Amino acid sequence: MAAEHVAENSPLAIDGRAITGTTATSKDGKIIECEQGEGA
């Protein structure tokens, strides 16, 4: 899995944050792993 492309492949992108269930990409470009699937 390419974490760098999460934002591009994510069906749900809010304010630059891509939510893919367990991995969220912040608008800062940092990959954040959330158990709840929410971008912090």
C-alpha cells in the first residue's frame, strides 16, 4: 500500500484530509494512523 497516495485514492477527502478507515492524510502531508479512521 502506498501511503503517499492515500489522499489521491481516498473516496472521501475533507479539507485536504483523506479518510480511508484506518489511515488519514493530514493537509500537512503527514500520514496519521487512527483506529477510529478519523483525521486528526
